[in-house]
Amino acid sequence: YDIISSTCYALGPIMSPVTSGLYMARGNNFTCKLQAFGILWGITSFSYNAILSLYFLFTVKYKWSERNFRKVKYWVYIPLNALGLGLALGAIPFYDEGLYNCSI
């Protein structure tokens, strides 16, 4: 997720529609929506960092084993990915060019 959102941020105004008037704008409406989708979907990586923090908390403080995490792994990862993908897909109609790149 980090690579996707970082790439979308790095491309900046290049993916914005030419009609937006932004400096270096070379894209169209599709590339604008693609960039905004990648940026919003990349927000899911923050949730993975939170899960990693919880993993270390439960491992160190509460002495959980790998076996305990295997039991809850899918209950955490599947909803997390579904939420991130659902938000990114659901916001597609609202993506538009902004001051620097395409976003909501």
C-alpha cells in the first residue's frame, strides 16, 4: 500500500487532466481518478501500522504466542482490506483535481 500511494503522490500533477491548468498536467479524467484511488487506498497502510503496534503490545506485555495471532489474523486483515478497498472504490465519483494532485 505504501508503494502505491507513494507513487501516486510522487506523480503529483502529472496525472491531473490537461484541462486543469496545473503545471506539468499531462493526464485525463481516468488518470486523475486512478491517482486519487491509489492515494486513498494507501491510507490502509496506517491501519497495518496500528496492527503491528498491537502485535508487539500483545507479544511483549501479554505474552501472546504466534498461535494466538493465527486465530485472529483473518478477522483483522480481511475487514481491514475490505474497508480500505471499499472506501477507495466508493469515493470514485467524488475524485477530482485539486491544487497539487487528484483527490477527494
